[in-house]
Amino acid sequence: MPDEPTTAYHEAGHAVMAHVLGKDFKTVSILPDGVGAGRIDFKAPVSERSLEMESIVAVAGVAAEGLATGRLSVILQDTPRYLIIADDVHRLTSYLLQTGIVAEDDIPAFLQRAVMDAVKALRANWPAVEALAKALLKEKTISGSSARSIIAG
Ligand SMILES: [Zn+2]
């Protein structure tokens, strides 16, 4: 289990990325739920139309962890493993495989590209990630609307 500050950056990464890409969420939390160290609840399920967006939001937690801990280069060396540890890619990869949108052999490279895209966007919005991570450490669970005003500064 990652420590609480790492989890806060991870969940803030998902939330800020979702916000930037216009994907709504109900709550974001760093309370363990039996599955993961924290979680974000989205309003809509994964959709085929916006697969690229879904992928970038799914990997943004691990990308934010990498940026916050200085371990980004380590994570980039084996992105799929970190995403599996974070339990962030099962739904996405099974969807990718089911639909055949991305060939199985191409999935690691596809995820790695998504992480690079997320890193770029998170760097551009880092003050928002830090503000939300700080608020999560204090409040543990934050509603989508509160998160949006924290992100907006
Ligand atoms: Zn996650």
C-alpha cells in the first residue's frame, strides 16, 4: 500500500486530468476501499468514442505519482506493471482487448504513450494537482464540485 501523500497525488492526478479533459466525477477519495488505496468515481462509464481520453485519465494517477515522487523515469521503464499495481488498467485493457481497438502486443506501448501525454498535461497543471492533493490529505474525500473549484484555484 502506498503512503497517504503518494495516494493523494495519485488520485489528484486522475481528478485533474479528468477535469482538464471534461470528464465529470462524483467524488475523489484517499480512503482505502478494499480494492485500492484511494478512488475516483466517474459519472459515465468507459466509452469507445473517447478511448484516448479514458486512457489518459486512467494512467494519470501513476503519472502524478511519478512526478510527485521523482520516480517518473522508473515508472516509464515498466508502465504496465505500475498500472497493474495501482489496479488502474484492468478495465481499460480488457476493454481494449475486447474491442480489438489496440492489438494485445501494442498495449504496453499504447499505455506508455498515454502516460507521456498525461505527464505533459499534469506538468502544465501542477499547481492544481498540488492543491487538490493537499486538500485530499486534509479532507480524505472531496466531491466533484468541490474538487473542480480547488482545481480552478
Ligand atoms: Zn488510480
